Amino acid sequence: MITIFNLKNVISINDFEKEDINYILDEAAKLESVAKSQVSSNLLNGKILGMMFFEPSTRTRLSFETSMKRLGGECIGFDNTTSSSIVKGESIADTAKMIESYSDALVIRHELEGVSKFISEIVDIPVINAGDGAAQHPTQTLLDLYTMKKEFGHIENLKVALVGDLKYGRTVHSLAYALGLYNVEMTFVAPKELRMPREILEDLKKNNIKFTENENLNEVIDDIDVLYDTRIQKERFPDLEEYLKIKDAYLINHDMLKGKDLIVMHPLPRVNEIAYDVDNTKHNRYFQQAFNAVPVRMAILKNLILNNPKFPE
């Protein structure tokens, strides 16, 4: 068991060893009472989190803000470029360097892959990738794993189906890599137009991580523990006609789940892929999953900021 979190930044789930993930999940469990406002904390009193959100966000942005404030810290930044000097032509690099001078850590969401990594190489404070294009979303993966561990008491050997938009869905890209560390039986369920990217499939094969692919959810739904559903992302389709053809490919409703012993997860927001009649069933974990973002992101912020040599305790 490691006793310190050794990563300076959180850019890709591929930077994590299994021990790093387990450490963050254990830390998150210790912080649940703070996340629920049952006790207060001043661990990050006097610290400031900088936030650069170039894409729309509700859960990710608000949960990072909540996490920082629950630990006694504060937040600055922007959630759209119209409120920053970027509209005047300032570069992303200059904006990041400016916010670095005011902050103890920096959270970035951007529509282009690689921006968070680029920023991490030019600033001296911890950088957290809050989603970059269709690439990765590592903190979402950590809260997804935390949700599974809370539900089943373990992650090892679970049977998980990743369903829907596996081509553009950055949450499932990160999650597939992480689940591979736990000997999970993965099934990728998607229409051929949205199957998991070839490079990810090749990476999984190279690392002897087992998975199967299927276009028919009904063929796998009786033999899974977790149905991880995703939104068909209209904004990522270059061709609207292609989106319209497959947007309703996998719709989950109460009748489909009758007699099934599984939980339904979703990174949210949902559009119409999970019917509202699932909300009040034993299968629904997507709202609990959204709450779990707070203790997990608290654990990440605590360890990144307090372990940063630029800010010794």
C-alpha cells in the first residue's frame, strides 16, 4: 500500500498504477463525511483552485468547486471563453501562466486532445485534465471505479458492459484502460459506427486485457454486473445525418431491466438513452455516481496540492 500519491498531475488514466488508483479510492472513502457536510475540513484553507473550462460542464465544474470548498479552499477561473482575455486573442499558454500565478492547482477542460498535457509542461502547479476532446477524462474514471467499489465491495472480476458512444466518449476510453487493471470482464456494446477506437482495442490486446464486442445489448444484458451507458454525442459528429441514424441505438427502460441483477451507471448528462422510469428502480446508480465525484475529487485535490513541492506544508 502506498502512503503518498506520487503523481504531480492528473492528465491520463494511463499515468496511474493500480496502487495509485486504490490509494485515491481509499482517500475518497475517508473524506465522505466531509463531502456530505457531516464534518468540516480546513485541509486546503488558503489554497486556490484555478479553473479553465473551454467546453460546457455542469457536474465536473460544480463538483470540483464543491470539493475545493469542502476542504476549505477557494476557486477562481472561467467557464466560457467570453469572460476571459482569450476573446482578445490571448493564447491558452499565457492564460494558464497568468492563472498559475494566482493558484495552487489548475483544472482544464478543452475540446482539443492534448491541451492539458501541454499546459502541465509549462506551469509549476498541478494540472488536472477535466476532459480533452474525445480522448480522456481521468477523474471521471476514478469516480466511476469508486462507485463500483462502493456497490460491490471490490472491482476485481466484475462483468461490465460499456454501451453507446464508444468512439467519441472520452469517459469510456479512460474507463476501459482502468478496468483492465482489475481483471474485469469487459464487453463493448456499440453500433459499428461508434465502436471503441482501434488504437484503444490494440492497446488492450497488447496488454493482454480481455474484452468482447457486440452490437446487440440484449445478448449480454443477462450476464453483467454493471451497465455503463453513454450519450450519443451529437456535438462530436461531423455529419448530422450519421448522428440521426444511430442516436436511438440503445435506449434503456424499466422493462428491459426486469429480473436483471445489475446496476446502471451513466456519466451524465443523459438525453433520452435512459428512460425516467429507471430512476426509481434498484438499478439506478447514476445520481449516486454524480455525488461520488465530490469525495473522489477532494482526494485528488488534497493529495496534488499538499504534495506539491512548490507549496510545502
